Amino acid sequence: MNFDSYIDQIKDQIIKSTQEIVRIPSIKKDALPGKPFGPGVHDALEYMLGLGQLMGFNTKSIDGYIGYVEFGEGTELVAMLAHLDIVPEGTGWTYPPYAAEIHDGKIFGRGTIDDKGPAIAALYAMKAIKNSGIKLGKRVRLILGLDEESGWDCINRYKQTEEIPHYAFTPDADYPVIHAEKGIVNYKFYKEFKQTNPAFNIIKINGGNRANMVPDFCEAEIEVQTSILQSFSRNLKKQIELKQFDIELAVEGKTVLLKSHGKSSHGSTPHKGINAISQLMVILHECMKAENAEHSFIKFYNDCIGIETNGESIDCAMEDDISGELTFNIGLINVDQNNGEAITNIRYPVTAKEEDIKHKIEEAIENYGINIKRIDHQGALFVPKDHPLVQKLMAVYRDVTGDLREPLAIGGGTYARAFDNAVAFGAQFPGEPELAHEKDEYIAIDSLIKNTKIFARAVYELAK
């Protein structure tokens, strides 16, 4: 069934709705009554449910945790799963991150590709099917999550009381079908200590926004003994220039101030970013060591993590033929005079086991006196390429694009792993830059419309 002509007619509506929802800064905040993830995320859900109602769909908010838009008849349910929460915007944007400005055929803003633009495309795909008058054999539901980026409390709440779909896909990754997703685990490394070396007093080291983002900023404030202040500062400057790191250095009295600038990227692709935390910690270790005054937490970081993105020095490097190699990203750090902690986001191959990874890391850090705690964990997803869901979605994608490439495995984690018979499908096309969690995130208008057409055909094939 071809819905393309109608979708072309409503192109301006799709663009306008995308702009409107991107202008809502839906970052998770402290809970309020009826708004468990804060006001911005709640406003984004209310916007989508209101838009769905105007289109004539049934809508529901589930205690403010998650919501859905639905139409059709039948005992079985086909679902699309999108999320409306976003990661913090970070710094260095060319265009305002919440203005949804259009430049060169692209809508710029945080959440345009991850995942508000695809959510709007999914909703208008449902409108295209409804407008056609076609009778489907299954109901169609667009599930709208609000805590995908930081905890999944939304989807867990959905599963407590709501219907589980027969088939589902989430437009929150790449094309074509994602049939495998690496396991994801966040660990906290932490240690309590007392400052015993008078040469250095760590006032603070702070950096990062989320565990699943490569941090683009980290700062340090260190009080340095007067006798070594000059040599320490001189060595810092030398090492910064030698390693070509983007780190600002200033000295105020006995205090050394450092500001490390990196490049943000998604936590699943840390090699595409520049980790501002790692830059700073490596430099500090090198220069403290030169003064014969190592700091235990900084030494651990340098020896076991450094600037690697595969976990080799902490002994958890691994890979398989299905999903590739493990990725390792430090997303957050907080060190003061008495405590140090860092949060890592690890994406591990689908054939590996999380408990084996933790055991390897524990052995690697044992001699440093560092503790490790699992914060959260999502097991890997694997759906065979010959599964009916994969086959139907692949057929739609190939028919629309003419692209014959095979299903993919990724390091990203999507809602697909929340249900059986679910995969990620779109919304980023091959060759498009990966901008989720990065500055200057955008969705091309042509891609937004093409996504709408693909989703409409996909829903029809699954629900006819």
C-alpha cells in the first residue's frame, strides 16, 4: 500500500509539529505531583497526546510515566515505541538547541533525531493510514516513553499494567533493521581517601552530564604547594601542548585551575568523541608523577582507563562476530578532598555475560583499592535475521529505498529490548552523520518525510 501522496500533502504539518515539540526542553528533572520526570518531559507528552487527539486517535497517560496514541480494531496489537525525553544540550551549538531553526533543509535542535522527529513521523504515519480508510486486522499503538535516556522507569511502568504488543519496532537507531543490540551496563568506581600528601589538595574535579554521553567538559581546581607550583604549572602547559589537548590553564595564587574541552558523542560510540574527563586525568597524573606525588584515584584512572574506549587496560576488552567489540566510556566524574567516583557506560557483545565483565574488572582494579558498584544493566538483544518481523521490515525498507544491505548490530540500547518480537528500525539512514547526544543535532526534512512514508508502510504490513 502506498501512502506517499498523502504524506507529501501534509509535509508542512509534519515539519511544524517537529519544530513545536523540539522547542520543549524535555530533560528529566526532579519529580512533581503527576509529573514523575519533571515538567519539561510532562509537557512533551501532553503535546503528543493532544496532537493525537486532534487526529481522532485514542490516547492515554499512565500516571505521567508514559503514554500512548492508538487506533484500529482487533485482538492483537502492533506498536511503535518512541521516547520524548532528551539528554542535556551541552555546549558549542551553532544554532540554539531549542529553537528548532531550519537551515539548509535541516531542523536543528536537541532531540530532532533522538527521538522527537521520529516520534512525530510515527504519529503522522498513523494519520496517513487512518486517512486512507483501510481496515487493519490489528490495533496500532504509538507508545511514548519519558525516561529512556536515564533509567527506563517509564517502560517498566507500562509493562506492569498495559498490553504487550504482538510485534513492535522503535525508530530510535539506524536503517535497515537492527537485529542485535549489545548489552549495556553502568558501573560506579569509587574510593574514600584522606589527603596525606601536602603537595596537592584536590578541591574538585567535576565533569560530564550523563553516563551515556562522551563528556565534552571537565574542570579541576587544585591547591598546590608553593615550592612546586611553578614547576607543576610549567609541566602542565608542556604536556597539554605535547598531547595537543584542548585544556585551559590558569593559576590564581596557590590554586591551579584546569578546564578540559572535548567533543560530545553517544556513549555507544565513544571513539567518535573526545573525552574531556580522560584528557584531564591523564594530564594530571603525568604532572603529579613528575613531582613524586601521585594521587591514588588519578593514578587508577590513568593506569586502568586512560584515553582508551575499548576497556583494554581494565581487562574487559572483547568482541564477537555478531556485534563487534566492547566499548567503554567514562561519562561522569566527581573528586574532592575525601572521595572520588567515576561512572562508566559499557556496551558489551551479545555473546558475552555481564558477570564475567565485572569479575575481570574487579581483578584489574584490586591493587588500587577501588570499589565497583553496578548501577544498572540491560541485557543484550538478538533477533535472528530470518524472524518474520525482521523479514517484513526489511522488505519495506528495500522496497522504498532500493538498498539491499543486511540487518545490523549496534552498541546503542533501544526500547526494542523491552519486549519479545521487537527490533529497532530507523530513523537514521545510511551515510547520515551520527548526531544523537552531540551538538548541532538535526534531522533532514527529506529524511523526516521519508521516515513517515516508511513507518506507514511498515505498520500496514504488520497490521493488515
